[in-house]
Amino acid sequence: MDKNTLTGFALIALVFIGFSIWTQPSAEQRREAFVKDSLRQVEMMQAEQQKQIEEQKNKQEEEQKSIEGTNALFAASAEATAEPVVLKNEKLELTINTKGGTVEKAVIKNFKDREGNKDVTLFDKEDQSLSFILMAKEMNINTENITFEKAEQTDSTLILKTTAGEGKDITIAYTLGKNYMLHMKLQANGMEGVFPPSYNQMDINWKEKCRQQEKGFSFENRYATLTYHKTEGGTDYLNEMKEKVDEPIKKKTDWVAFKNQFFSAVMIAKDDFADNALMTSIPQEKGSGYLKQYEAKLKTFFDPSGKKPTELEFYFGPNDFRLLQKVEKESSFSKNLQMERLVYLGWPLFRIINRWFTIYVFDFLTNMKINMGIVLILITMLLKFITYPMVKKSYMSSAKMRVLKPKLEAATAQYDKPEDQMQKQQAMMAEYAKYGVSPLSGCLPMLIQMPIWIAMFNFVPNAIQLRGESFLWIKDLSTYDPIIEWGKNIWMIGDHLSLTCILFCVANILYSWMTMRQQRDQMVGQQAEQMKMMQWMMYLMPLFFFFVFNDYSSGLNFYYFVSLFFSAAIMWTLRKATNDEKLLAKLEARYQENKNNPKKQGGFAARLEAMQKQQMEMQRQREELQRKRRKL
């Protein structure tokens, strides 16, 4: 770029700057524009507020009309007194209010809550509401506004009834099973004339503020999700970290679950929930005592003639994989519910590992009635035993490259220039091929272990068997184990330090140091120098893990700590048991055998060497072609 061009660009820049300054509005104009913008924003806010007021007013008027219409239709029931009715068995206690005729409180027995009480309250009337809305010809009938009368009652059954005139009534019948299932039938009798001729669906509006049940809010919140099962298409859920309001579900669904980490409230429809249901999940603030605000707007079958009742089932209980499998057998709907999917086991590959290996081993060990901390240690030992042949193969491959390092340095000494790296790699591959060593054989077996780590990452936080179980200094394996807490949230750290997380990170540093030393011992020339720069990144990873896992369950951190401890112990043992001189002598014998019998030469290193030679030849041909073109 010459002097004249630079001068031209400078002049153009000065013109643009001068023009922008000249066209800039004055201080009075800017102030006037600011006032106008402010007034416009105020007007928009007032208009939006007025719109919201009008919408709220219209909604209240519609609700009042619905209440008045419902009271007029069910005049006899309007004078009834609302009262709570309790259904219970050995595992569940449900309170049903005759006002509305739905469950207003669910208590799951024999699971301690985070305050130490012997039972867990899943929700009460302040947290949850459920209403059935029927679109009649002249009004909307909302069961929330109806006070039902008790027709029959036992410890496990209840029939509620409301009358709309002679020969016209609505009944709701509940039957509590032996475990955590509640069956419900809603039936209208003699009310065909109240509804339009083609009316065959009723609306369901279900809301719940999902309670925080565990000690660690952030960790539990990751596993609190509004989950649903499509009639055709499997299980899905709303994003647990994002706010979703009236998210449309385009396909029909079998059930909807308001789920937290270890417990769920599930509604199941015999005749499916119609497509285009609207689902809402709004994360709540830490310290509020709640995880999510859930809402489901659903439609399902309704027969105004009363020939066929609307049937629903409710599950109020723990997210236990084996228990949820049994629920399908207890259900009277004969549907493939797949409710065990409420226990998240990871993506397909990791789910397969957990589903067909981890859970069976875990069940076997827990049935032995041993401490859950010991169970995690035994699972770790079993996994290390299974993967030991791969780990040994990986280590021996590294050891072979370590003892061959002097020969590799001698073979590549003449290739120190940056442009000679291709020849250097080719010379190294040639040496590996001579001794029948594959440089990648040490990496591939280690990669096979990664799915196990990730599978356990998904399994341990969802294992309800760890909830409330203590081990050594750990009071609860399902949540973090603080050695110090300070009450205020610090960015990336939280409000505590978890001891098992610290142990995991320290073990990770130790294992990284041993691994890097092993890799450094086998690297040649510039590779060893590059490794020195890489080691700082390897040391930073445990620090990164600390910020991620400090809020995770102590059971998961303890498993990773034990796993890394055994990995380091295995590596140390293999290092002590390996005689470098004998290993080198064995490689030399193999080299002589391959030298005397060329047909035996081969393997991955030889193929890689051949590929590099081919690439070198192709590169040489391209350079020759480019030289010829330049001459022309």
C-alpha cells in the first residue's frame, strides 16, 4: 500500500468523522428526544398494565360466572360443608377435600424429609391444585367450585357425589391400592342435555409448586423436571434449567409427571391425554423452598351420558426404578407406561450400561443389607476387575514405547527441523513396526472405560437407595458433605466446601501426574517439550471439576475418588511389576524374529508407516507438479 492510498483512506476517515460530528443533534435536541422516548415508554407500560388489568378482570368475571352457574346447577351441593377425607395404607396417606373432590395433600411414609421428620410431604393444599372443567351449553362446570357429598368411605375407598337435579349427578370414586397408586373414576349420569351433542372431552388443569425435598437446592433442581410419556414416541421432558410457559405437546400422552429428584406425582389417563396439551415449568429461586412451578393443561375423554366413566390413575411415590416397573402391572389400564423412565439413566449407550449391568449389580449388593458406602466401593472394585485386562494392555503398550525411547531418539536425531516432522513421524513408525508396537493400542482400551464413568455419573445421583444413607463422615450420600458452610452464595463455589469433592480433585491431580509422567517417559524430542506445556492444562482440569462437583452428591464424588484411587494403585503396581530390561529384551527378540521372517512384519504401526510413505510420495508429486507449473 503506497503513500497516496494511505492519504486517501485518512481523508475519507476525516470526512466521515466530520460529517458525524456535524450531523450530531444538539444537547437540547437530545434532551427533547430523551423526554419523548421516556414518555413513550411510560405510555406503553401503562397500556400494558391496563391490558393486564382488563384481562384479569375478564378472567375474574368468567370465573364468577362459572361459580354462579355451577352453584345454580348444583344448588343442593352448594350448601354442603367442605371437609377433608383421609385414605391411607402402609406407604401412603392422601387427604381428599370434598370441596373440589381432589387430592389436596400427599404424604409418602417411611422416607425422612430434610428436616428429619419421619415422612415426606410431597405437597399440600398450598402447593397443589387440580380441577376438572366441563364445557356445558350455558356455563362452564368447574369441579373446583363444587362441594361434593360423601356417599361411601373406607380407609382405602371414597365415593363423592353432587346432584344437579332429579336423575342428574356427577360422582367421583377413588380406590387406593396397596402401594402408591390411586385409581379414580369420574362419571356424569343423566346429564346429556346439559352438554352440546358432540361434547366428548373435558379439560384438566393441574398445578403444583414442587417442594425442595433435599439439602442441596442446585443439585436437586437439575433432576426436577416436568416429564411426560407420549402414547407413541417414548418419554420426554421440559428443559429443567429454562423457563417454559404453555409449551405445546403435539402428540397424545399417556401420563404427565411433576417430578423432583427422588419423588414424583404422576397423572395417568386410560384414554390418553389429547394432543396439543400445554405444559409449564418455571424454575424457582434458591431459598424459596421450591424447585419449580409446574402446570399442565390437558384434555381427556368424557362421556356426558355416563355410559363410560373417565378413568385416571395417580402415582404419588418414590422414583425407584424397580418399583416403577411394578406400577405398570398394578395399573388397570393395560398400557406400556414405561414409568421407570422417571429414573434418568443417561443417553442410550450409558442407559444400556446402567439398565443391564449397574442396576443388577446394585440390586444384588443392596439385597445383602450392607452399607451403601461399601456398595459403592464394591461396584468400583468390580468395574476395575472387569476393565483390568484393558488397563494392563494400555499400560504395557506405554511401557514398550518407554523402553524403546532411546532407539526412537537415535532414529529421529537427524529430523530436528520443523519441516522434517513428516520424516520424523515416518522414522518413528518404522521403529514401532520393527518391534511390533502400536502407539494407539494404549489409548483405545482407556477410551472404553469412559462410558462407564459417564454411566455412573447418571446412575448415582438418581439412586434413591443412597438417600439418607450415611458412611464414615458422610451423613447423606445423596447430597453434598460440607466441611464448612458460610450461608452466602459465592459465584461458582456456592455456600459450602464438600470434603468428598476435595478428595476427588486431589485424587484426580495425583492420577493426572502419574499419567503425564508415564506419557512423558515415552515421548521423543519436541513431543516431550510440548507435553510440558500440556501438563498445566491437565492440572487445571481437577480445578474445573471442583467448581462443577462441589454441589454434587457425596456418593458420586466418593465413587470417583475411590475409582481414581484404585486406578492410581493399579498403575503403580504395574509400574513396579514391570522389568524394563526384560521387556526390552523381549522386544529385541521379536525384532530379530520379524527380521528373519519378513512375512510376520505388519500390524497397525506398519500400516500407519505405509500410509505415511504414501502421503510423503503424494506430497512430493504435488510439489514437483507445482514447480513445473511455475516454470511454464
